[in-house]
Amino acid sequence: MTNTNSRPRRSSLYMPASNARALEKAKTLAADTIILDLEDAVAPEFKDSARDQACEALALGDYGAREMVIRVNAVDTPWFAQDMKSVCASKADAILVPKVCSAADIIEINAIMDRENSGGPMKLWAMIEMPLAILNIAEIAGMAHSTRLSGFILGFNDLAKEMRAEPDASRAIFLPAMAQTIMAARAHGLIALDSVYNDFNDPAGLAQECQQAKAFGFDGKSLIHPAQIDIANREFAPDDNKIAEAKAIIAAFSDPENAGKGAISINGKLTELLHLEQAKETLALAGAIEGASE
Ligand code: COA
Ligand code: MG
């Protein structure tokens, strides 16, 4: 199944919800998605104030067309119940839940959302960062049809810790998890975002990870620092060659000479109706990016 939602999600910037300066700065940043974090980026003594601050910022703030997501604390923490209550009553577009392990987790969280956000459109995104989540990824993704689940974000810092892995720059250790996650996401129409790149002073390394994730089919990358936004926005957008190629494919299939043909040759390359569909998706995404930057 193709994800028909062509809203750009090239860049998703995490920020500690305890950091008032970051919440304010977010209104000026070119990130497609802002993730206000109540979990790992917030120390225990600030959990309650960070939650209040995040919900208040959404109530007051002008975040424009940016998609606003709040990451709550995990289900087994003392903060989860109040996080869900408050965030469900907020203006967030989605709740991101960490440490999801199974379809049963999604059912439980979805039931809370239905109770606390009854009738509301709020979506559920899941962090894919536990070994069990990778093992259960197909059944978790399948919940997209009957619940609010609509997105996955990989979390390789936690996954490495749980695996006791020592990843290198190639991310070879994570390639199976990336393949499984994108396959499950695409099979069930979910958004799929890559993990973070910790070294925010290394633009070349970030660009390389973006290219790798894009090659897999990921929609974008989760980020930790504003300096990473422009790189992800560039790497996950269709480039000029890709746009020109898409236009050429659409033009060729609308040529009366090719009427009724399912497969044609363009510049000596087999081009089929599936490529026409891809070309339309590319232009839709490019149009959405242009629209968002106006
Ligand atoms: N979101 C919004 N603004 C951010 C930001 C973020 N994630 N990270 C840094 N900034 C802001 C800073 O507030 C500072 O703003 P100012 O110039 O107005 O004062 C500016 O960008 C430059 O910041 P810099 O000094 O380079 O970084 P730092 O040392 O203050 O912070 C981190 C470094 C890693 C602590 C910070 O980037 C951060 O908290 N990142 C997010 C961590 C997170 O959410 N983790 C959970 C998911 S993995
Ligand atoms: Mg994590």
C-alpha cells in the first residue's frame, strides 16, 4: 500500500519541553514537524512542569503549518497517565509513545486516547526502539487499520543499548531493522521516520544518514538540533533531476502516441504505469514542499 499522505515530513525536530527558549524558537524554524519531548530529554524533577509548558505552548503558540507532536513518557512510568490525560486535551496533532513493544500496547494506548480525546482527530505515533518492537513490527503496523496509529519513528540510541550493539557510521547493524520497519510501514500505510544523528556538528555525516534512509524509502529524519533542519529538508526533497524526470514521464504518458500503452521507452529506459504513479507522487510531494515554504 502506498502512503498517499504527501504532507512533507523531511525534518522532525525534538526539543525538551522543559526548554522554554526552544519552544519559542520552534515558531521560526523550518522543521516540518516539531516533537516536544517529555521523555528522555527531560529530567524527572521537571516532568510535571515540562508537560504543562508543552500543552500551554500549543494552546498559545503560533506554530503555523508545522505538525506538532508531543512525546509522552513510557507506559510503565509514573508520569504516563497524567501525560496522556493532558496531551489528549491539548492541541497536539499526534502523541508519540516511546518503548512500544506489541500490538497490545497500541490497543491499550489507543483506548486511552479514545477516552481522553473522544471524537478528536489526534494521531498516535510509536517509537520503534525496542528489540520486541522489531520482532513484532508487522503486527504493530497492522494496528493502523483499526486504531489511531499512523507513524513510526526509529530510535537507535535505545535500540543499540538494548541490543548491546556497537554501531559504526555505516549503520550496518541497523539495516535489517530499517528494512523491517519500512516494509511494515509501507504495507500498512504508515509514516516512517529515521532515527536521530547525535553528532550535530557533523553535517556531512548527517547528510549521509539522510541519503541512506531516503534510499530505503523513509519519509524523513528525526533531528536533535536546529542546525540539522536544512540538511534533512534538502536530502529528503525530490531534487531538480527527479522533478524533471517525473515531468517527462507524465508528459510521455499523456502523449496521444502512447495512448493505451502500459509500458513505453523514455531515454532508452523501460517506463511503466507504476513509474507514472511514482512520478505523480514525486510532484505532489514537491508541490507540498513548495506550498509549505510559502
Ligand atoms: N530545538 C530548538 N532549539 C534548539 C534545539 C532544539 N532541539 N537545540 C538547540 N536549540 C537552540 C538553543 O536553545 C540555542 O538557541 P539560542 O541561540 O536562541 O540560545 C541554539 O539552538 C544553539 O544551540 P547550541 O548552543 O548549539 O546547543 P546547546 O548546547 O544549547 O544544546 C543539545 C545541545 C543537544 C542539548 C540540544 O540541542 C537539545 O536539547 N537537543 C534535543 C535533545 C532531545 O530532545 N532529545 C530527545 C530525543 S533524542
Ligand atoms: Mg528512546
